[in-house]
Amino acid sequence: MNETPLFVFSMVCYILAFVGFSAHISLNRESFYTPSRGVAWAGVLAALVALGMRWHGAGHPPLSNMYESLVTLSTLIALTGLVFTAKQPLPMLEAGTCVTSILMFGIASVFSSDVKPLIPALQSYWLHLHVSLAFVGESLFAIAFILSYLYCFQKIMAGSTDNKIFTGMLDKIACYLVVVGMPLAFVAGMALLASHLSSHPYYGGRWSGLVWGVIVPSIVTMLLLMVLTWIYRGAVHKGVGKWLPDADSLDKLIYRAIALGYPLFTVGGLIFGMVWANKAWGRYWGWDPKETWALITFLVYSIYLHVRLARGWNGTLTACLSIFGFLVTMFTLFGVNFLISSLHSYGG
């Protein structure tokens, strides 16, 4: 059976859910919220069924190449967002997880979706443990990333940056760099990756279609949203103020997401990865680029937890550290595969 229609249905659900959450926020209509969550859940369930079908058909979990990794992580992020907000509605976070899942699936569509036999190095039950636990941890890091972005956005809209002249200026600059810079960094990253893959005999044409079908419209949309948000910032603040917690509450939610994701990533991504490496290659650690960047990811989030718990730091600094951690996570997952030769680069 072909699981592609279910994935397409899932993406349509995420798009509709995003529109519903956006209407809920901008029009101040509470009646949009519950149906939007229902549609998002329908998308997640459809994606889970599609992943199950692919697993059954291939005989192994959908974690063996770039396409499978992206669609699996896309699904986990959407699922984690819904579970994370089950007791505390956060429509802006839920809208953000929908967008993140849509973008990841859009990028996945560039890569081959053909089911291929596992190479010998991947034929192990450690694949299930190592990659799945790491991905759940990374989906929580994605939640922390979205919350960190919303934290900076909330501080700009509320004008609640540090009151001291020097630190207040740095606080404001950091928040603006995050709010404006992250969308632009995404577009720049996609453009660089498109340039890198454009000469590839398989990906070149498909990636060009994604550039003109997704990236260029994204640029226009982001610029338009930035201009409208600035012009109508007073009205935006009133709407956002009702549906987004204050900065301190967001800071605690960021910490909660990272505190949950950190042990899962540590156990799955590092410890189980080392055990698997010993079974597959006869050594626990070999400073392979993917291993090295996984360690860097671990260290960034270790620093976050240390400065927050031991030093009592919070606010914009730790929000920016959370954002940096997720960027490192994404480079570890996908950047290493394209830019650096690695034992973990098993194919596209």
C-alpha cells in the first residue's frame, strides 16, 4: 500500500489547523481553537498510520534515510506540540508546531521516498532505540525553540526588555535579532542547501521546484508579515497578550521542554549510540562528525541547564541559548549529511 496520500492528508490537516489557530488568535474567536486541535490531531494520526504502513512494508522503522527522518521528526514535533499543550492551551505554540511540521515535510518531499533494504550497519534493534529516543528528545528541543522565539516576540510586543540602559539595549537587540533573523536564516539556509544540491542529477530539478514553490513565497509572506506586524503592532500586542503567556511563564515552559528532552536525547542519541557504534564498528567513540556534533548538541543544552539551575540565569540569554541549541541540533541531524563526510551519511 502507498502511504503518500495519508502524508498529503496530514499536511493538509496541519495547514488547516494553522489557519484555524491563526484565526483564533487574530479574530479573538475562541470557537476556532478546539476544532483546530481536532484537525491537527487528525493530521498526526494520519501521519502515524502512514509511518506504520511504511514500517510494515519495509520491515524496518522509517528512520533509515533523509526522507524517513524528516517525515518522522515532522510527525513527532506535531504530536509533541499537541501533548505539551493538552493541559495549558497555547495556540501560538500549536500554530508554530504546525508550520515547523509543514516545512519539514516540504523539505522531505525533495528526497527519494523509495523504500530500500537496510544496509548491514543499520540492521540492528539499536536503530529503534538510538534514533527514536533521540528524535523524541529533539522534538522537545523543537518545542523549546518555538517557545524561545515566542518569548522574544512577546518581549518586543510588550516592551518588557531590561530597564537598564546597556543591558536593556542588548536585550532588545537580541530579541529583534531572533524575531527578524530566524525567518531570514531559514530562507538563507534553504537557499544554501538548494545551491549545494542543484547540480545533483536527482535532487536538482525537484529542489528548484521547492525553491520557487515554497522558499520564494515564504520570503514574500515573511516580509509582508513583518511589515504588517510593525504597522499594527498595537493591535497585535492586544491580540497576542491574551493568547500568549507572560515572559516569565514562557521562560519556565522553555525550561520544562528542555528538561524533558535532555535526558531522552542523552540516553538515545549518545549512550545508545555509543553502544550501537561498538556493536557495528567495534568502538564506542571515534570522533565521527555526527558523533562530534551530537556531543556539541549535548554540551549546549548542558550549559543551558547549568546556567539556569546552578547560576539562576533566565530570560533572553537562556532563550537565545535554547535557539542556538536547536540550530546545532538541526545541523547535527541534516547539515553533517550534506557538508561533511561521515559514517552516519547513509543516503538521501
